[in-house]
Amino acid sequence: MMCLSTVYALENDGGQTLLCEYVSAVRVCGKDLVFTDITGEETGFSGSIRGVDLVKNTITVRKEDA
């Protein structure tokens, strides 16, 4: 069984925005996160992981404050 995740960015108003889907790998590169989906496409994000829900297969991230 393959478990893929969906990544959501937390907004300042408490909402969430879909960042990417079908994520199979996550890399931390300094202050940047790189999410790789099942097709190999990479999505970069400057911020931090705020939570991972292994039951719902979701990852929530928040943008770094400027």
C-alpha cells in the first residue's frame, strides 16, 4: 500500500491553501522544504512544517515570517 500526502499552507487568517498533492517525499534544505510528488515533480516552499497527520495523510506548513 502506498501512502501519499497532501500539503496545505496555513494562512494568517487560520485558513489553509492547497500547496501540492500526491506527495511521496519531503526534503528539508535549510529553511526551505521540497515536496516531491509521485510523478517526480518538485514543489519548493520557504517555511516550516507545523504538523503531519499520518491518518489523514496531510502535512501542514507555515511560511517563514519576513
